[in-house]
Amino acid sequence: MKTRYDSYCGLYCGACPILVATVKGEVEAKAAEWDLPVEDIVCHGCKTKVNAGLSADCVMRLCARDRGLDFCVECDEYPCGTVQTFERDGYPHHTLITANSEAIADGGVDVWLEEQKKRWSCPACGTAFTWYEEECAECGGKLYDAFAEEADLAEEKARESEGETAYWKLRRKLRSFR
């Protein structure tokens, strides 16, 4: 089965530990680590027929499919309350869905997927990593995880309201080269 790394809501599934475990053939180990049944964590992406429990029941996924949309951002009601609640639910990797969705709408999914693949790869050795990994499993390099990205996004939003947008955009861009 083909794996899909894009989602309806704007998450990059290539950094999801469940999808990564599926791709690497490490589902049994991940299921044991998380004390879950194996069938609950096998996933090839929410746009496929093989979804982890969380993806299969996702309200945004079901809504987008019912409406015939490829992405939530295509909906006339975007951003709806469901999207806004998900984005603010306390999980740092969820805070990026609006920015990701806008990037998909502006530049297309192929460009976005390439950017995300690069973003979620170790800058030192190129090994892919998941949302909450702080250190590269391959080379030991420091990673820019979802916690750090969420903090930078919050800083950027605060600075935008103070008119320092250009500085923070440049700072964020430079940080991506570390």
C-alpha cells in the first residue's frame, strides 16, 4: 500500500511516530512501547484506507471526505471551529496546521511536501525524525522539534502584533539552517 504524507488538516504525516513506525516495520515495538494493540497504530496516512485509530475517527478527515475536499483549507467554512479547536488543543505539532494549510493553498501540495520532508530531516545527516524527537537517532545532532517550533511560532505572532515581522521571519529562516 502506498503511504501518503499529506493530510486533510495540514499535518505532515511524515513526522508522525505512528506512520514512521509503520513505514520502518516497527509497529510491534511501538505498540508495546505505548501499550496499544498493533491494529490501532498501523497507518499509511489519513488519506489512505489503512488508518490508525486516531486518524480513522478524525472529524476533519470525515468532513473533508464527505465534502469531496482534498484539504480543509479548500472549504468555504475554513477555518471552522473544529480546525481551530484542534490547532489549540495543547499538542505542539497541531499548532502548525493553519500555516501548513496556507502553504499548501499558496504553493501546492508537492512543494509543501518537499519543504516538510526537508524540515523534518536532521540538518546534519538528513535522517528523518518525528515531531517530538530532540536528538537525531543517527548522528546525535540537535533537532528542531515541534515544541521549539511552537515556541517560535508564538514569538512570531507576538512580534507581528508589535510590527517586527521582518526580523522574526529572517530569524526563523536563519534558524532553519542550523
